[in-house]
Amino acid sequence: MNLANKLTLFRVVLVPFFVAAMAFEQHLIALIIFAVASLTDMLDGKIARKYNMITDFGKFLDPLADKVLVAAALICMVELGYTAAWLVWVIMAREFMVSGIRLVAAGSKEKIVIAANIWGKLKTASTMVAICVILILHALGDFGIAFAYTQLISDILMYICTALTVISGVIYVWDYRAVLKE
């Protein structure tokens, strides 16, 4: 297994630690874990491209690792009342839809492996940034530095993420409609 894929697996391993930190509302610890995990997403791709380590396994595992990390964060945020469940439902529905398209494509005669496109990457990056900002706001609150507009900022960020999620989902369906017709 190459370094890029190991970084991707490391991202998945960090998820239970992140969830535990969120469960105990240790926002700073959760932020650090989430930020490190998010950075591995950027690093594994750069390493894979620079050193020609791109594999079908990596193309499959990288978006899956992103989904596991982001889903865990969003579910924790709903549980703690930081975001609306319907926004997370929209985001998760898109994730399952795109994963389904990937599975259908991989099972097709051509064995197509669908890598993340620019819209999927933008959606993932914006969601990871939004989660980090929301965690920063709550971590500051833990240290007595509360912002009057924490919930408003969180809501705006999550609406932006949800809009990008819907746009990227529609683009995936459109781009791979031929695979779905099979």
C-alpha cells in the first residue's frame, strides 16, 4: 500500500476519535482531529499525483473516507444542535446517490472507476471548511469567547455547503446518466 492510500486510511482511523471528542463536547480536540483528517485529504491527492501513486483503490477509498469523516461530523453537529437535520439529510442523500452511481459504474462492462470531479472536490472542501469554522466558534465559546452570531454563521455556512452539494449531485447524475441507463 502506497503512502497516499495510507494517509487516506489514517483519515478513516481518526473518525472514532473525532466522534468521541464531539460526544464530550471537546470542541478544540475535535477541531484538531478534524483539521488533521481534512489535511490528509489534500495531502494524499497531492502525493498520489506528484509521485504517480494514483490507484483504483485510492480513487475508491478517498471519496469514501471523505464521506465517513464528513458524515460523522454532520451527524454529531445535528446531535448537538449546531445544524438542521434536513440540511444533513440533503447532504447525505447526495453522498449515497453518488456512491450508488460509482458502484453501478464499477459493476458495468467497462468497469468504470469514477474519480471525484471539481464540483465534488469543491463541495467536500467547502463542507470541511464550514465544519472547521463551526468547531472554531464553539471552541472559542468553550474558552468564554462567545459570538452572538455563532448560529447564524453556522446556518449560512451549512446553506452554502448544501447548495454546493445539490449542484455537484446534479452534475454527477448528468455526467454519468449513460451509466444509469444501463
